Amino acid sequence: MNLIDSAAPVSDSQDPVEAGLLVEERRRRICDLLREHGRVTVEELSKRFSTSAVTVRVDLDALESAGALMRTRGGALARRENDDLPILIKQTLRHAEKIRIARAAAALIGNGETIILDSGTTTAEIARQIRALNLKALNVITNALNIAMLLADVPGVQLIIPGGLLRRNSNSLSGHIAEGAIGNLRADRLFLGVDGLDPQIGLMTPHLAEAQLNAKMIKISQQVVAVTDSSKLMRRNVSVIATLDQLHMLITDSGARPEVVAELRRLGVDVRLV
């Protein structure tokens, strides 16, 4: 069950049409509004979704319990940009865009290839797309436990998990054990999720250990494909994974700023908008 469904029970007083998917979609939209505006109020959300203030408070309380926002009197505030959100919350943000990106990424995968799926919610969507590809043989290297579980029962997929220290918020493994194991492998293509991408600085993440592991992944891969939604473009983080000359392709959504896309293309990156 999705965390946004289960973080708090739906009140018996809610209409049946608010249950299930509609509840999840409404809470996902609340997260989008917070990211866009920084704050929301119960009153404005009630009007926007044509629902009761009680229902909105249940939504906000559920999202706060899940770590997606900070409750205030009469509303909520967005978490800070670099806050380390739980993966079950991250996967609800810009979900439609991530699915489109994942489909475009999965279309690049050929039978018999060896690919790397870095940890992240967009790369997890790629794993879901792989389940439907019906490939006869595919080697998948991943440092993400949730991705490994998504592919564990897929016929033809051979999983390689490098080990390392677990960061629970992202279900990812990193550290010197992972780096040592990755160094002995080779891959046709790396699908890299990033938390920040700036044409002048490069690919970034807030986590130093993961940045170091990602750098190793790049070194052993013939092609490097960054997969990230447009909200990450021009965002900066503390740890630089790689400069733009190491990136071959970026798959992002059509909401990307045209001037940023143009600059990335000028620098030689194959930018694909979905």
C-alpha cells in the first residue's frame, strides 16, 4: 500500500469518491502546490479540491506524519529543498513526469545489455518499465534495494548488487564496499538519478558517499544517461558527481526551461524532452 494512502486513515465522514486513488492524487497535488508556492492553507485547499476542511486537515496530518511537509496553524509549509525526504514521499512527487521519463529510458534498453540503475524514484520507475519489456537477457547492476526487489522475480534479469552501507531514507547502498565491487564491473549504460543539474557545475547530490559511488558508476559505463524531472534543473547540491562532459544524455520532462535545455545541448548533451 502506498504511504500516501496509509499514512492516516480516511475519515468515515468522507464521501466514497474520495477514497483510494483520488485521495492519493489529491495529496500528490498538495505536495506539488507546496513545492510551487512554499505554503498552503486549509481554506484554499478546501476550495481548490471542493472538499471539507476536515478532509484537508486529514490530508495535511497524513503528509506531515510521512515527512512531506510541516504543519502550521491553518495550513502547512514546504520542507526545505535539501531536506532528505523518505523515498515513499519522493515517489509521489511529479509522478506523471517520472513515468514518462522512465518509458523513454526503458526504450533505450536492448536485449543482452548490462545496465546500471542508480538509486532514486525515477530509476525505480525504469525498473517497473523493465518488468514489461519481455527481454530474454538483461544484467542489472543496482545499489538500490527497492529496485532489486522490483526486478527480483523478472525472468531473464540477472541482478548484481554491490553491497555497502544502507541509507534507509533512499533504500540505497554506498560506501567503500560498494565502490570496490563496482570497480570490477563494466556496463553498457548507466541510468543516473540526480538531485541537481547545473550546466556550469554538473551533476549533483546532497550525499557525499553516493556522489563517490556515482562517479565510479560513470567510470565503468559506456553511456551515461541522467534521468530527472525538470524541477532538478539549475538546482545545486553540496556534492558534485561529475561535470557535463561526462554526461551523454539527459531525459527530462517538457517543463524544462528552454534556455537551460539550449545550454545543455550547446555543451554536447543529447537532451530528450518527454
